Amino acid sequence: MEHSRKSGETKTLIKLFLAPVIWGGALSAGRIVSAELPAFTTSFIRFLLASAFMVPILAIKNKGLPKVSKKGWIWVFLLSLTGVVIFNVTLFTALETITAVRSSVMLAFTPAVVTLIAWILFKEKLNLPMIVGVIMAIIGAVLTITDGNFKHLIQSGIAVGDWYMLAAVLAWAVYSIIIRYAVLFLKPLELLTYGSVMGVILLLPFTIAEGSLSLIPSLSPAAIGSLVYLSVGAAGIAYLWYYEGIAVVGSTKASVFLNMEPIAAIFLGIFLLGEKLSVPVAIGALLVIGGLFVTNYTKKK
């Protein structure tokens, strides 16, 4: 019995480790797809496949699809608008012009943005270590965006791809705050599944207007594999494994594994896509990931 319990915990820890690694790989996959499909079409296909994967799982787990109250649907809509539509469209648009390595460092800046929003809007307290963590993350993000060339930033401004990436960071930060309240009305798997379906509905008219669905038959094998990875892997399996982990070890221990995501994204961008890690971006990554760790550790403590 004891051996069985330990074996189950080991499997859970492995899943918790792999979930952020899968999310990290999503940036490399997104980079591949973005070279062949525009953002709305990519997002639509991603969540159409993800919905086809998750709806049956939700129905099986609950012996039917759970009913949602009117207030619950409002939260689903808000989560879908921010976390599915705005985040994915801005992310895939950014990945058309910036590398997976740079985007991963900028995305790791999100917890610092969440902390700042919570401080400004909800008056959540900031202690000294949290302030230090946020400052580290901001400096790291600036180093990444400029690639250490501040003079060029002043002369030319922030590149379009970086603006889209910053919009994606802001969208995910807002999503992260909304979900704190949404889980009071629906379970995580319900929010994930219904949010995905809602996203498909919201994205459909924009996808039709984009007129790129006809490109699907001509996609390369790498792009098709990346789409499956983004939908079934990153938007499906990784979330299921992460939520399973939370149920076993708790959200505090589970969130520690999230520090793996930017690290995995950087390494996968280098090894899979052959991207280069410049010295300024490497320093920026260390500062952002260090700031993420300091901020999260302080919150948990």
C-alpha cells in the first residue's frame, strides 16, 4: 500500500515537471506554425482541436457535461477573451517576427506584471523581497527587448513584434487575475474546457475574415505536428497533468514547477530551432527567472 502511494506521488511529480516543459515547447511550436499560418487561424485551429480533446474528458470525468450558471458563463467569457483570444492572437503575431528564446523570457515577466496589477488595483501588499523580484524581472525584460542596445531603443523605439509580445504578457496577467475569482464558480477543468469552446466561437468570425483556412491542406508536416502539439499537448495534456498535480500535492508545491517553463522554452528554442542566445538576453533571462523565483517564493512563504 505504501509502495503504491509513493509510486503514485512519483508519477504526479513527473507530470508536474513535464507540464511546464510542454508549455515551454509551445513557443517553438508556435514559431514554426506562425511562419505558415496567420494568428487568428492558428488560434482557431489550436482551440478547435483542444476542445475536441477536452470535451469528452470532461464528460467522462463528470458523467456528462456540468451545467453552468449565468454568472459562471460570464467568467468563462472573460477568461476566454483574455486567455484564449487576445493572448494567443498577440502571441502568434509576435512569433512571426521574434524568436522563441526572446518571447520565452518576456513571457516569464508575466508574474511580475500580475504582482504590480494586484498591488495597484487590489492594494495587495508588497514586501521588500517582492519589490526586488519585480525590479529584477523588469530589468531583465528591458534587457531582452533591447538586446542590450539601449541607444537603438531610444532611436528606433520598440519593435512591432515586441509590442505584440508585451500585449500577450498583459493579456495573460489579466487572465491570471480573473481566474482567481472564476474558480469560485467553476472547477479548473470546466473553466479550461468551456473557455476553449468559447474561444473557438469568438475566433470563428475573425478566422473567416482572415481567409487562410484554405492554407491548411498545404501545411508542412512540421507545422501540422506543431499544431497538434499546441492543441492536444500544450492546451490539453499539460493542463490536465498540472491540475492533477495540484489535486495531489497542492497549488503551492505545484507552482514551484512553473519555474521550469522559461528554462525549457529557451533550451528548446536553441536546440530545435537553432536560435541564438545573446549575452544580454541570457542575462535578462537570469534576471527574469530569478525575479520570478524571488516573487513566488515570497508569496508562498
